[in-house]
Amino acid sequence: MATARDYLLSDALPHIWCPGCGHGTILGALLRAIARIDPPKDDVVMISGIGCAGRAPGYLDFNTLHTTHGRALAFATGVKLASPERRVIVITGDGDAAAIGGNHLIHAARRNIGVTTICFNNSVYGMTGGQYSPLTPLGAFATTAPYGQVEPAFDLCELARAAGASFVARGTAHHAVALTDLIYQALQNDGFSFVEAISQCPVSYGRRNKLGNAAQMLRWQRDNTVNVKAAAKMTPEQLQGKILTGVLHHAVRPEYARSYEQLVARLGAEREGKS
């Protein structure tokens, strides 16, 4: 049985993430989920864009692709259509997925293409200077919001669900075991899966917003999130200000790459019949 360590390139380590960053924890959850399935390494294609999360495939012993900012899902769509038998996974950040890559996210979900997307959400453009992202909370501070963020944040899970994703979930770096299980379920889904993973950024976002060190930010995740099963028994007043975690949506829809293959096969058969 494979372990998460089996998928790491030891000569590419140590990683570049800041001390206390939650991205390593989230990557570990992803690798443990993959290890449960134990696919041949050559069957996995790991694709990322630009940003803190975008470096992750550089540490992994799979087929990997480090693409331009916001375009990871566009590349992933091409890879899945060209090699539908492969397990295509996108690692993206909140800016990469929700800003320049937002349109690709919408249409990947609409098509329900068999790609699993893990959004490492640290609420900020951490790598490029601490600018606010579309997921920076209202009122939070960033280098481009020195007086507080005045734009409301996207709920990317709601966006993915509304656009047509067949599996949508949210977890946190604090709840690492539960996050592994959510990603495992996402990988098993036949269609487009989207998992938002809330990550702490103590060096940039946390410091600027006086949220404390990594441990304190992890405790914030613990205290301000509620699993959907527990939420079903709570009042609106009890849920005020809480972030829902767990499986938020799961539906059965035709998978795009398979539908495309069927169309090609049908047209080929019709052409053969006419000749």
C-alpha cells in the first residue's frame, strides 16, 4: 500500500512555503487521499497555475504541469480530453482560481469534466506581495487594501455548485483527517469535483490582520467552521458567521470527456456507414 511519502521527490525538498503555512498540510491530505486509491504514478497528472499553491507539483513524482496564471483548468481540460483514462488533478490558489482563472472554473464545472480541483485558500496573494484576492474577507487588510477590503468575497463552493460541478466540498488545514476523506471522495467522483481547503498564511495575511501565529490561526479554523451534518441541527443564530465544511453538494451528471468520446465514436460510425 502506498503512502504519501512515496509520491514526494526528495531531491526537490525542502519546499519554499513560509513557516506555519497550511499548504504543506493540505498537500499531505491530498497525497494521503491518492494513496488510498494507489493508482500507478503514470496515471496521475497534477496541474497547477501560479501562486503559493502552484509550486506543489514540483515536489511530486507524477506527470506534472506548471502552467500560466489562472490557466490550470484550461490545460487540465485539454489533458483530460486527450487522455481521458488518466486521473487529472488541479492544484490552485484562491487568486489563481477565482480571479484570472474564474471563467475557466465556471466552464469546467459547467461541462462536468472529470477533473478534481483542490483550491488552497489562504485569502491572499501570498507569493506576490500580499494583495487581496477575490476570497479575501470583507474588512480584512492587504497591501492593496490598506484601509480594509470593501469588496465582498466569493463563495467559490457555491459558485462551483451553481455552475454545475457534480461534487463540491470544503475542509480546513486544521481538520486534516477530514480533509483527506473529502479529497478521497472528490477523487472517486465521476465528473468535476471542487474542494476548497482553507489554509493559514501567518506570515502575510495573518500578520497584517493581527490573527496571531500559525497555531492561533488553526484554532480560528477550528472555532469558526461547522460541519454540514452538525449545522443541520443548529439554528440560524448559532450558524451566524460560521463557515460550512464537509460535502456541500453531490449529484450525478454525465461526464464531459466520456460524452465527447461517445460523440466522436457516433460520428465515426455514421461516416463508415455512408462509405
